[in-house]
Amino acid sequence: MWSTATGELTKPARRIQAARKRKTRDYHRDRAAFLGELRADIVALCAKAHREQKTPAVRINGTSDLPALALQLASEFPSLQFYDYTKHAKAWLRQRANYHVTFSRTEENARECQAALERGVNVAIVFAVKKKHPLPATWGGYPVVDGDLSDLRFLDPPGHIVGVRAKGSAKHDRTGFVVRP
């Protein structure tokens, strides 16, 4: 969440970001304890979802990009849907029935984006499009889905661009990371 007035993270968003960073540090400091706590959180999430007649899904890497962790948990919880964004090339090698990966475009990985799309892996792209304005219908010959409507990337059809609108400081990006349609 960004403050439109200041272009900075709001207080709740800063807390969420700080918690994500703390969890990544905990993972590196004491992996066994971290995994025990994470497994307990996942079991609790599944129980709550069952009570509320909802379908749980877990995005392991909110701030980090640790494919081995996600693959380990996806194998431990085969009936649970996991999903992530990644900048690691060859994302298709990590796809599993219950682990969906969306590749993230940068200003430097056009070749990897094309390879991912050719293998049915979706690619997330940040567009210089204002809030409530439509994203382009296609990009590079691939259909665009609106990634701002939901974070449930595993529901997207394969081989699509996941378009998101530039937020915060990305609105002023001039590195090539943000695409200007």
C-alpha cells in the first residue's frame, strides 16, 4: 500500500514489509526453527480455511526469492496450492502441480521472459498505466491479464503477461523496468 500523497509505503505496509524481512533473516539464522514455525502456520491456515469453507493458498516468497524453500513445502503439503513470483531464470523447471511460478520481467531479462512465455510460464510486467486505466490488451503478441485485480496468479491462464500498474517510486522509473505502452 502506497500513500498517494507522499509516494511512500503506508504504516501497515511498512509493518508487513518489516515482518517479511524478519522472516527471511530468521530463515537464514535458524532454518530448523523457522521451518517448524512455518509448517505450524500452514497447518493452522489449512484448518482455518476448512472451518470457513475456503480454499487456502500460500505465497512463500513475499520478499525473498528462495525456490528451494517453496519446492520443499510444496512437496510436504501436496494438496495445498503454493505460488510465487521469481526473477530466477528457467522458472518452468520449478513448476509443480501445486506450485505455480510467475516470472518477473526486469529491464535486463527479455530473453528469459520470452523463454518462459514459450513454455507457458506467465510473465509479470510493470506498466506505466495510471490506476483505473486499462492495461494494454496484449504485449509482445501475448494477452495481458490484470494482475492488480488479484494476487492469485495460479488462476491465470498459461502463457500470459500479468500486467500490473506502476506504484510508488516505480511511477517515476526511467531504467526500463517500467514498460511504457
